[in-house]
Amino acid sequence: MPRLTVEDLKKIKEEYKSILTLREGGARVKVTIHMGTCGIAAGARKVMEALLEEKGKSGVTDMIVTTSGCAGLCSKEPMATVEIINESPVKYVHLNEEKIRTIFKEHVMEGKPVEQYALVMGSETAY
Amino acid sequence: MENYRLSVMMCGGTGCTAAGSLTVKDALFEEIRKKGLEKEINVVITTCSSFCSQGPVMTVYPGEIFYPKLATKDILEVVEEHFIKGRPVERLMYKESPRKGAIPLMKDIPFYKYQVLRALRNKGLIDAEKIGEYISRDGYQAAAKALTEMTPEQIIDEMKKSGLRGRGGAGFPTGLKWEESAKARADQKYILCNGDEGDPGAFMDRSIMEGDPHVVLEGMIIGAKAIGSTKGYIYVRAEYPLAVQRLQLAIDQAKENGLLGENILGTGFNFDIEIYQGAGAFVCGESTALMRSLEGKRGMPRPRPPQSAVKGLWGKPTVLNNVETYANVPQIILNGADWFRTLGTEKSAGTKVFALSGAINNIGLIEVPMGIPLRKIIFDIGGGIPNKRKFKAVQLGGPSGGCIPESLLDTPVTYEDIMKTGAIVGSGGMVVMNDLNCMVSVAKFFLEFTVEESCGKCPPCRLGTTVMHDILLNITEGRGAEGDIELLEDLSRDIITASLCGLGQTAPNPVLTTIKYFREEYESHINEKWCKTGVCKELCTFYIDEEKCKACGVCKRACPQNAISGEKKVPHRIDQSRCIQCRSCYVGCKFDSVKIGPRSMRDAMDLPDQEALNNMRIETMAGKGE
């Protein structure tokens, strides 16, 4: 990769913004699996594998699966955040392979959040 | 399409219809027609809004004003006040905003409501292994600003104005530290990051290093520019493999992109970072010991002065800051000191990350504005104590901190106020204890830790903590004697005054605070040989209050020793010869019928008598004089 200049930083920022924030024409849904030490210890890897497997089987192309660090509620790991374009992100807790498959089927594919596994909806305040 | 001024969503679900929504709806249309508002207000009859228990309900947009349990007579007021005059009728409004489905919103859950993310602003949002994601969240913008637009003096000035204090525990103003180092003249200076998080129950730094490694690098680049350093080290404990891996990846990516190394961002500034893995000795979190360890020597502190800012790593001026401190730096540079000061108090500005653990519902990582009362952290954000047990104390600051009792829960979390209680804010470990905890045993646990972790260089710490531990062992095993409490206090004072480094100077804090706030527990251990929580096995007798016993059998099933006898409708009884004081019956009983008595209640059994016990007392030279 080339060495960056201050100008490049701004360009990358814009580029990634369009990749990361869901937009019309791009991805429709993003699922973040929280994989800090706490998440991994609680079984996040299996959850991730199950999700990728479902994704592969279904052949969806407008979905991003990504990982991130601890989401802050270590006692409720494994956790995942599902964000559908133009909707509030939903955080799911105490996941296992079976639950993430249900979430994939109902929330990711059909757009209906799985209430019984969800903890909260919305984004955290950061400033 | 018509341009409506207001939209009214009226629920037409079965629940609301059953509750009378049809007549309310008719009244609404009637009123709107009467007032001639048909072209301004759009009424939509929706399907079930899943608020059936509150029906009939309607929501008015914009503003998402939610009116539950509407009656026909309310409609006139809503139309007059809200639709015409623009004043939502508070009397009729729901206390909380309506929720979409059954999933609550963040503002409705205290755990999220009271948090403000600054150091953790990328928490759970970005992929730690992709530098682009960090950049997309304003990553490296602050470094660019510091390298291109600011002089070292300006950076230091901004840091001083911000009032940011070391988040590792000591709370030393970061700007001052940087200034001192910037002033020192040397051919080489170092910027270090302390990732040697060692307090039991603390995991703030680990989480930042794992989840947002680039923010640490960026903070260090800014610090390097401020003091004129070209070389940095991150000291991480080897027990944090994921943190090490992600930091290394971040460093490699930053180097590849010209954000570390030579000529950073084309500005001509050179700075490089290396990771050094520590072997996990607690003392290596102390600044001078950390530097010795980095030099490849045995991690032991050295006397100060000279301060590390002047003579640190390999004798060169060195700045050492904690992970969380660095995580705060980029945002201060980007948004300014005044922005940073919008949260927190005058002397403790900004936010602090805490790791909640122990007897609390929401175990996890939180970030709150400084000055928030402890009660709010524990009972609102933390969700209180599980299993209907009672709060007893919260331990702050790990082995260097202390236990804060219920009566002081309204203490605001600032460096000064927490210090007044005898504890310290520390790096942010917060261990909550319930009424099942014996405070003497808690003190003993921390002393065990410091005895193990004392590096052994100076006698007050090496011997002092061992002697204190022996005394606590005597007390918890039934060999406590009059004068032990005073001796502990006396020893504590000596250790605090005479120890070389922070480890020894703070090691007695857990003992001192538990004596200060729970002295009666020490006294009952020593005088009555009675541990009222049943933790100290030698000092308790479990028995069943037969008048209160409902003979439900819970304790009988819980007992691993089959020590409990009793039938249905026959009060149960504990066979003392079999009881191993595991507390299962006590914890399990729903009727508070299992009681804990003093040791003397089972003296009839074949236990060593008090005299034999006293003969086993660990004798120390402490307090004996010449």
C-alpha cells in the first residue's frame, strides 16, 4: 500500500464511510460479531462460523459479516449487532449457533428482529 | 400527494378495538372535521402496535408523541392543544416513548442511558484488524493535525488545559508529565504505553487494545511529537495474546501506510513503536519497574527522584502513560480542551472507563462522565445485585484500593472524593460484593495477592505484607487476639510510609478500609470467634431455626454431605459432625431459616479447643519491640 498523506486520510475516510455505512445500492445489512476475549471465551467463534455457513448456503450478496471488539456487556456474551439499512441496529445477547441461525433467517433475510434474543435497539452515545 | 402538517397513527388492532378505539376514532375524525383540519392532519389507522395493554393508543408525528389509554373525552383536548396550538398534552402522554416491537431502545435501558463513550467510542463498532475502519471514524486525523498544524508547545498546552489525568490510577496530569519531558534535553527520548493491567477484576485496557488498537498508536504519535521522541514501546502482559496480536497487526498496518516509521504522513516526522511483552508480574505496572523490565532486567522499582520524565528508560527522558490515557488524547487534539471539559468535574475532567465485576447483574465494561455517584453506576448501569441479595461493599482500585460501604455510595466518582473514602479510583476495576462476603477474608485475599506480587526489594513491603497476612490468617482461622486490629493499623502506617514504590505504599489500603468501615466484623471474628457470613469455616456453625423452618427440603437437597435430616412438615436439622460449612443450605433457603452461629455452638463436637487453637497461632515479631 502506498504511503499516506494527510489528504489521503480524508479520502480513505470517505471511501470507508460509504462501505461501512449501509447505503442504497450497496449492502443492505451488516452483522457484527463481538469478538473480544470475553466473546471468544463465551463461544463467539462458533456463532460466527454458523452465521457464515448460513450466509454461504443462502447465497445472499447484500450482507456484510464483520467482527469487532468487546461490546461492553461481557456477562451477556456472545453478542452480535444486526443493522439493516435505514433501521436502528439491534443488539443480540447470549447467542449460540442455533440462535444466530434463527436471527439470520428472520432478521437478516426477512427483516423481522427476533425479539426474544434481542437486548436493545439503537446506537450508543459517543462524543 | 397532500402535504400534511401532522400525521396521526391510530392503532386499529384487535386489542385497541376491544378497548374502544372505534368510538375514539370517530370522535377524532369528527373533531378534525369540525375544526377544518382535514387538509393539515393525516390520520392513519395502523395494524396492531403491540401496545395492547395500553389501548386505545395513538402516536403523533413529528415528535413521536405517544398517547395511550385514550378516551373520547380526551380527544377534544388533544385536538385543541396539540393539533392546533402545538402543545402536546403531557397529562395524556406516556411516560416513556413507544417502543418498536418488544425491543427496548438504548435510552430506555439504564446500562446504555448513563454511559458516554469517548475512550471507548469505537467499542464494538469497528473491525480492529482493518485500519481503514479506524480511519473512517476520524482515525489518525488528530495525529495529522498535531503533526501539521501544531507545535509541541501547543499540544502540551491543549493537554494541560484539558485537565486529562493519568487513567492508570495515580491521576497525574498528563500535560504536566509531557511538559516536563519536553523540557528535558537529550539525544533520545521515549514514549511508553503501560498495558500491564494487573488488578484483579480489571480489563479496561485489554478491551481497548483488542478492540481499538490504532487509538493507542495515535495517542502515542501525538505524545511523541509533543516531547520530541522517535521511539515508543507498548508494554503488554503476555497473558493478553489477542491484544498483542491485534496491536502488532495495527503497528504493521500503520507502518505500511506511512503512519509510523520515517516521514509520517509526509510531514518529515519519524516515530516507531515496538511491543514488549511482560511476563505478568504485578509490580511491572509500576513505572520504574516497568522500565527496568523493558531494559531486560528483573522488574524492580528504583527510588525517585530522578523522575522518569527526566531520567527513565536507559537513563533517557521517558513518558509513560496508560492505555486509556492515550485513548483519550486524539479526541482532545481533534475537538479541543474545552470540549473535553464539558464532561466531568473541575479537577477530574472527562470520562472514566470501569470494569464492573463481582456480585452485579451487568458484568462488563462501561464509560461514564466523572463525578457520577457510585450508586448510579452500581444500581442503574450495573443493574444492581443479582439473586435478591444485599449490596455490601464495592472494591475500587484493586490491591491498592479499598472497599466502599453502602453508606458512602453517593460519593461522586472523582479522584479526590474517592481518595477521601480511603480507596482510589485506580485503573478502573470495580468489584461489587454482596452480603455473602466476609470483609476480613476480602482483606486477606488482597494481602495474599500483594505478598505474592511484592518484588522483595524493600523490607517494609516484603516482610510487612507477609506479617499482615499472617495476622489476618490468625483472625480468620480462629486464632485472633486482642490487639490484632491495632497492630494491623500500626503496621499499615509503617508500610505506607517506608515502602519504596506504589505497590507497598498502597498495599495496606484494603485492610485499612475494611477496618474503617467493617470494624465490627473484625471484632466478632476475634472476640466471639464468629464469622457472621459463614465464609471463615472455623468461625461459624450452621443451624436451622426450627420455628421458622417450613420443611420445604431445599436445604436438604442442596447439602452435598447429606448432613440435613427432616421430613415433610418436620423442621429440618443439621448434623454438625457432617457439616463442612459450605453454605449451600444458607444460600438456598428462601425463608431465612438457616442461621449462622458462632464457633462455640459446635464446641461439643470433636473440634480443637480454643487453647489448642491459640497454640497454633502464627507468631510474628511485629509489635514486640526490642
